[in-house]
Amino acid sequence: MLDASYSPVYYGFNCRPRQVKYYKVMKSVEDVLEGKTSKSVALAFIEKIKKMQEKHNATLKKYEDEIEELKVKEQDPSREYYSRKYFREEINKIESKLYSDNNTCKQSDLVKAIKQLGEYINS
């Protein structure tokens, strides 16, 4: 079966986080496009990728909801300065998670894989 995992592959001896690559989905898409599998396998694989994307989008939505909830608490004028400061720090942590999850190669790879496999199946 085609590999749809996103386990990291590290390059180099002294690896920094920017050198981490998540390539397994795109490698599997290349195998499908080269004709190494049948269209039925491609259909099953695209469904698997769509489920992964739905799960990823749900995670992003959860982060956005948490941010909105904390912003309401932060803007409450009856709260003390330190509690508002705490809420601002929490918002910043969640926003950094949201940014890193939304702008990694994982999100763009999933969108690109669904597009390429959809074109392959429809042709």
C-alpha cells in the first residue's frame, strides 16, 4: 500500500529543524502518476489523503477557536494586568502553532497531492 505518513526524515549529521522534510506523501503520488499502481489504488489513496486534510483543517479550526476565546477573555476590562498578560502569551503560543501548521510543507503537499491525483483519476 502507498505510504501516507508524515513522519519526518532528517538530512545531515547536525540537523536543524529547517532541514526536516516530509516527503512520503509526495513520493507516493509520484508512484501513482508513474503508473506503478492501478486507478483503484489511486482512488483509495486520494480518500486517505482527503481524510488527512480534513483532520488537519479541523486542527487549524480548533486553534482559531481557542484564539478567539482567549481574545475575548483578554479584552475584558475587569481583569487584572497580569491575567491579560497571561492570555496574550497563550494567544501568541497558539498563533505560532497555527502559523507553523498552516505554512508547513504538509498543508501545501496535501493540497497539491489531491489536485494531482484528481487530474490523474479524471484523465
